[in-house]
Amino acid sequence: MIKAVIDVHCYRRQPNPDLTAWLEIARRSFPVRMVYSHYDICLARRQCLANFLRSDVPAGYTHLVQIDEDMVPVESSERILTEPGDLVYCGYRGRHGQKGHYGDNDFGCGCCRISAALAEAVRPDMALSFRFILDEAGTGVAACECDVFRRLAGALGYTSRMVGVVGHLVEMIAVPTPDGDEQVRLRWPAGA
């Protein structure tokens, strides 16, 4: 049986209305904590994992759910609370509407669940768990915190599994086309 606690990462703002509504229902069965951090999201994720080990596991909780404030739950997102597994997640698109995390053996921290067993196995390497790896020049991301955590879990014998999908609230530009107001061309930020 899954006895989970839910940590919501409120890095930039409050949770979106759809997530807030989803959390109100989830709160009936699972404790929900809002995590406000003015620091690196990787640090916030590590702090939540450490807090889970320090406070929640001794209290009998078996899993930690982490969800970001810009995730928009859909019907299949509910499976993050019910499907078995040590490392499960809901697939989503990235910030620019393109590459995100999708499929088995990928992993996305934006909406994930980590078992107490995996968290305990990661404990000795906590500082390496959620972090970005930069390219050789130090100017680009070679691996995001999601990929780094998945690789660490894999080295410990754990595999990830996608159990559903979740929407990702992203900013975009809607530009009317010369054909009229009915036609719209979508442009993602940063030229993506």
C-alpha cells in the first residue's frame, strides 16, 4: 500500500488553479505541503528528499510525491498516487513545448514519486541526486536534474516508469495570421 506525502514546489508562484483543485482532492488521502524556495530548484528537491527521510519515513510514510507548481494534472495524472513502483512519474513536455520527459526509462521530477527504499539508497549520494550537469564550457545544460537522478537511481538498481501524463503550464505567444482572427500561429519563448 502506498502511504505518500506530497510536496508541491512553489518556486516562482502559487500552484495553478487546476493543480490547486487536484491537490484539494488528493489532500483527503495524502498530506500536502507547499514548499517555497528562493534557491535553486535542485536544492529544494534535495531538501524535500532529506526531510522525507528525516521526518516522514519514521512516521510510516512509504513514498514522496514531488510536483511543481506549473504542472496541470489530467485524468491519468492520478496514477502517480496509486501505481506501484519505486520511481514513477507522469510524462510532460518541456518549458518550450518541446523535449520534456516521456516514456519508460526516462524520468521527470516535475511530477514524480520516490519510494522510501530508493530515498534511503540515495542518502549517501544526496548531494549528487538532484543537480544539473553543465557542458564543457559551463554555459549549457548537458543533463537536467531529472536525468541525473534517473542515472543515480539506475546505478542503484532502480528503474523509472511512466504511469501517466501531466500538462505543463508554459508561456507562449499566440500570433494571429494574415488569414484572420480564426487562425493562430503559436510561438514558444526563446525561439524553441
